Amino acid sequence: MRNRLAGLCLVASALLLAPAAADAQGKKKPVAAKDAKDTKGDAKKGDKKGAADKKGDAKKGGQKGSPKEISLDDDTPADEGPVVAGQMTEEAAQGKRLFDAERWSEAALVLKRVIDGETGDDEGNKQIAQYHLAIALYRLQFYQASYAIFSEVADKPNHLKFNETLLWLSKLATQLPEPADIIERVGKYKTEQVARFNNPQQRDLYWQLNYLLGRYKYRNRNYEEAISLFDKVDAKSKYHVQAQFFSGISYVQLRKSVPAVKSFQKIVTAIDDGVEGVDDEARMRDLAFLSMARTYYSASVRLDENNAPTIDSQKLSAAVKYWNRVDVGSEYWLDALFEESWAYFMAGDYPHALGNIHTIEAPYFPNSFYPEATILKAVIAFTICQYEDATTVVAQMKKKYEPIKKELEAILNRFKGEGSEQQFFQFMKDVRAGKANLSPQVKPVVENALSDRQLLRNLEYVRVLDEEDARFKKAPASFKNSPLGGDVNDALNLARDLAIRNAGTLARERYQRNLDELNEHLRDAQKILIDVTNAERNKLDQAVVSGQFSKEDALTFGVVKPDDEHVLWPFDGEYWRDELGFYRQVVTSKCGK
């Protein structure tokens, strides 16, 4: 997100960076983990009356047949007693045998009866059946229905299968996109419970869970705890790059620029070393460079006691260096050029600043939307006392963007009242499909506003739910028409409805944010006109006092002098691709001494 003129410091934030990347939870292969251990353990606990039950009864001094107590978590609420699992009924045992035989559909139907109390099993065995039902639904690829059950378990720390559920939440995190909000469920667990997976067989899982729990801490602004968790994600993990990215942002939030840059640098190092599991290495490398540039820039600008900006030239130079490392083919290249323009302005290098803006305005980027670039042009003109040029630039901006603002407001006003979230969701889909009825002037602006990666992840979530619904409709009638089938269908419908409303709400917020920024830039343009008027009045007042106009010292700078390795090509109105990013504009200051 490009910051407003009033705040020049560009700080990396989750809203802009988040990529996904940072955060992408696209559909991937499930994380390898052994289920046999849990399955066999459950069979031993519940299927038969074994010697263990008898020994347990003897130790407790109970009578023959008394229920066996299951060990509890340390954080069991004081007002809830221990849950016990006694002898299974024959029907529950049959459901468990079907589960062990991997006859998932048949097992699920029986386990559902146990959970609903139709078999007469006690609460402990109902909880065990609930856990196994969630696994069966996962194996049937009804991931949302499985997640709905595991979510209930994660909400109950005294549940017999609370600890084991953490494993399955990690699996679901590779099947359901991030808007499913599995991170919130992982947040129910403590670092000690995650530490149970810190062994050679489950090391990948341990790293993944630290990343997910770190994301939960980051979301809740517990940045120190988040950093500690991200640091546990090893460089061999496919979550290492994402973890370092959020670690860097956490340091930025804590205003610790040095460790922030180190975290972003680790991303580049990991990619260069061939780390596996990064979806788009080039994009993440460019995002790391962009984040380092923003961090250095933020650290380079400080306000003194008079609120006047003071510049650390060394840090400003470092920021420019990293902006220049963003690849010309990157989706972030124009952002880097524009943000670098502000750095050049702060350094007084107006030719470079205006040259970058000249590139941004090239016809090769028809969907680019940088109204603030026009503001920067006007500010530079004002700074060098080119008042007439500043007034002209502002007038051009108002002529171009005020009609766009009015049309954007008219579009937004169409989506009001009940059901507006669903309507805006459909509008977003139409925009992305090229079916929305938008004018040529507004179309690229709207497309830009609705291209946010977080929005795309919400669209992906709806698509995943639609695919799951299609699988459900192909299931046997005995499953679809059963009470369990009704639960699966309800879970899908509820999740899809919520996902659409959330996506519509988010899309509307992104649209509103772009509109608000445009309004702010237009207000900034008006302020520049006021400053120009005041400056010209002051100049006239000086003339009245002194009896003559002050002598203007015309200072021209930015003239390029080619050498043996460079050739000068004056701009004649035609853009060339290989010239993009190399434009310089000669600047003449009219400010008098």
C-alpha cells in the first residue's frame, strides 16, 4: 500500500505484504504424519476389556467393571471434572473396527450414532468417536466438515483428544486456504504442546506448528512471542521463508530496524541456498528487497523537536540500493520505483525522482494507479519555486482524477443494505472475469483495488468449498441422506456463506480504502494550490518592501553527461522499454537567494 503524502515513512505492513506470501495457504499435499500410532492406541483403550483395565481398577480400589480414567491435560478447567471412557458398546466397537479397516464412509455413519447418544456410550467414548469421525471425514476429503469437528475439540482443553487434534489441524492447514482461519484454532494450544512434536520423526510438523502459532501471536500483536516462535522454524522447513518474513514485520512493528533487515536478508539467503517449498521464489526475493528498502527508509527519516524531518543519508542510500534490486519484471517494480522517488525527493535528487515518475506514467502500464506520483511532481515544482508548473500539475490531476472519484463513489453506492456483502462478492468476481460494466477510465482502478492477495485467498477458499460440495453430491445416497450427510452439507453451506460474506466485506473495504486514498490525494493537491498562492503573495510582499523583485538565482541541475559507456537519448514523446527506469529530468530552480 502506498502511504499518503502526510506520512512519508513507508513501513512494511501485513496488509501490503501479505502475501500471501507471506502467508499463502494454498492447496498442497498433506504433511506426512503417522496415524497408526494414534489409531492403535485408541483401539487398545476402548475395544476390549484387557488386563490394563483390571489393573487400573485394582489400583483405584474400584469394583470390577468400573470405568478406566483417562489422563487429562494440565490446563483442564477447575470447574470441569475429568472425562472418563468406560467400556464401549458393541456398536461403538464395530464403528472402531470399520475405522481401523479404513472403511471410512461406513465407519463415519456408525461413529455419528455414537456421538448422538443413540448407542448409549458414555461421554468419554463419545469424545473418542468424535475424534475418529473427524479423521474419517478428512480421509473422505470432506475437509471443511472435518475441520468443523476438530474446531469443537480444539475449543475444549479437557477433551480426551485435545492434544492429538493439533496434528490434524496442521494437516488441514495444507488443505484449506488461510481464510478458513485454522491459525485461530492452533492458537488454542501452548508452546509446550507444540514442543511434543520436536523429535526427528515429526520435525517438519514441529516447524509448521511454530509458524502457525507464531502467526496467531502476530495477529494478536504479541510480537515478541511471535518472533520467538518464528525463530524456531528451521531453514530446512518450507515455512522458513514465510516465518522470516513475518519475523521481519514483527521487528518493524517493534521499531527495531536492524533485526528486521536481518530477517528479510535471511529470506534472500534461504532462496539463494535452494530452500524447498517456496511457491514463488522470485516474488519472495523481490518482496524481501522491497521490505528492506522500506525498513531503511523508515529508519532514515526522523522528526526533530520542531517536527522538521532530518535525514540519515546512509540509511536513505541503503533504501535506494534495495529498491534498485527489485527485478524489472516483478509485480513490485513500479511500487519500488514510486517509493524510491520519495527517497530521491528527500535527498534533494529531483532529476531521479521525476525520472522515475516519468517511467510510471509510461503507456506500458495501463493498469497502474499512482495518483500520489502526480502529487510528488507538484511538490517538487513547488519546492524549486516553479509555481506555475505546480499549479498546472495540480490542475491536470484534478481534471483526470475527480471524474474517476465520482464514478467510484457512484459504483460503491450501488451496494448498500442487507445482502450487500454477497452483492459485492459477485461484483468482485465479475470484475476479475471482465464482465463488470465499467468505463475505461475506472476499470483499471477497480481492478487494482480488487487484486489484493488476501482477497484472492478468500476467492480460493470459496472455490475449495465448491469443489468439496461437488464431491459431497457424488457421495452414495446412503451417506448424503443420513444425519451425518446433513451435518456435512450444513458445514459446507455455513462455511461458504460465511466465506462469501467475509470476502465481500473485505473487497468493499479494499475498494473504500482506494477511494479514501484518492480523496486524500485530491485534498493534498488543493493544499498545494493554497501553498502556491501564499508563496506568490509573500514574494509580492517582498517586492513592495524592497521596491523591486528579489534576484532569482536560476539553478539548473540533472543534466546528464554521457561517457564512453553511456549514450544520451533525449525523450521525444516515444517510450522505449529498455529506457524504462533510466529516465532523468533536468530541473531548474527559480528560488531566489
